[in-house]
Amino acid sequence: MPDIRNPQQIRSIEKKNKIIKAGFELFCEKGYYATTTTQICRRAGISTGALYSYFRDKKEIFIAAFKDFLDGDYYNTLLESLNNFEEPFNIDMFLDKCVNVLTELYLTSYKALIELGNMQIEDQHIMKSFGRFEDKFMRAVVEALTAHDIKTYNLAEKYYLVFILLETLAQEKTFTHDTIDYDKLKNETFSIIKSYLLIPNRDCT
């Protein structure tokens, strides 16, 4: 196997970025395990030899693709939208926006995100690289809530649990069950979250 290159020239950087983009698209469409490096080469329009001059294996492409996703305009624009609110701040509208952001992510990247979650359990390298996916989302929500004077004790720790509820709601919105009424589920979820987040505490600052 040739040495892995760290591209410096514009043409080489563009070629590497094509591999990353093609890989991410295929991971989102097919999932990690069903995607092959041959398919990535075909999508990127490059040779197999060229791919292996930039990446050792498919996992390296997966890691690079998600780093690019987390640091890219798409994900960060979604997070920034959580702070775009006209006053007065409405907690229900805010929670709706959180669900919509997660739904948007699932609609575009569900298979890749699910397999990322599964791979984090099995692979410490993946865990260290992408534990920040949830952290980054949660931090954006905590900052938005704090900016609108939603203050409670252990807000960051509480929101980790709130994230699970919002994630479940977003998955139901994306992949509906015939036996579940989404609007009723949303009302119940929001009611739980509000009663949990808005508990007053004398130690709250």
C-alpha cells in the first residue's frame, strides 16, 4: 500500500474532498457496511489507487466524512437556527425547532447517523472522534435556552436526557408508526420536557 498523502496542491485537495463527499453520500444512502470503496471510487470518479493514496481504508473515509459534516456549513447552519428567535421566546416553538433540526438530519443522513451510533459502541476511535456530535447539538440548545433566561440546575446534564426524548420524537416524525398519533406524542413529550427543565431551584444562577 502506498504512503498516505496529505495533499497540498489544489487539485489533490479537490480529489480528496471528492472522496469524502462521495463517501458521505453513500454512507447516508446505503449505510456504512453496505458501502464499498469501489462504490466510493465510482461515485467520486477516481481510481482505486487514487483512493488508497489518501485513505488507508473505508473507516478512515467514514471518519473524515463525519468530521467534514460536523464542521461544515450544513450542520452548523442548522444549529445556528436554534438561536434565531423573535421575542417573546416560546419554549414550545423552540422545542419544535429542535425536533425539526433533528428531523432534517434524519431525512438526509439517517443511515449514516444510526451506524455512527452503533460503531461508537464497538470502536473507541469512533467514540472519541464523534462523541461530540451529540455534545455539539446539546451545547447549542443549552446556550439558546440560557440566552432566553431558561435557567435551571444541572441544565447541561438535564438536556442529555431531554435530547433522548427529542430524538425519539424526531424519529417518529420521520418514520411514523401507524399505532402512534404524532401530535399526541409531541404534546406528551413537550409536557414532560417543560416540567423537567423549568423546575425552579433556589441554587439556580
